[in-house]
Amino acid sequence: MNFNEVISNARDSLTVKRVYGDPYEKDGLTVIPAASVRGGAGGGSGHDEKGQEGGGGGFGVNARPAGAYVIKDGDVSWRPALDVNRLIAATGLAVIVYLISRPRMARARAKSSESPSES
């Protein structure tokens, strides 16, 4: 696969259909799912002193649910998606920061409770 083929495949992969899904309609309610899509491609070619040529390329796509547009009675609203993995990671990080900083906070409280006349 040459670089032009990689770029062509990348262009085909990053279409609006990857960001917005097909609308779902039921009982007068329309839901249009949306995603956050990121991608990248790269490649190159060259030759050595013997005249041999070579090349390569690569492409990657990352997509995450972002939310959905909800249409009801002519009103449109945005409903963000809840990323449970990100929520768990943020909670875990907050707990780790608290546990690491707890001894420092205790030392600071102990120092502040000492009065200047006792020193």
C-alpha cells in the first residue's frame, strides 16, 4: 500500500457518518447519536545507495460517544454521553491525590496548631 492509498483510506474513514449516526425515530421523538472522532495518517518513502526503494504508511482512528441530539415537538436538545471509564479514572485519580496529600495536610495542621509562645 502506498502513501496515496493510505491518505485515500483515511479520507474515506473520516466522514460525517462517523460523527453522526443514523437518526432513530419513535413516538414523535428523534435521536441523532454523535461521536468524537479523531484520526491521523502518515507515511513516507525513500531509497538507499543501491537504488532500492521502499515506503510505508499507517492510519489510525479513535472514536468515542459524545452524546445525542434529541428532537421532540420541534425542540432540539443536546444530551451528553456519560463516559463511565473516564468517570472511574477521574474518581480514582482524586482518591490517589487525597491519599498522597493526607500526611502533608496533617503535618501542616499540626504546625499551625502550635502557638508561637510554645516554640
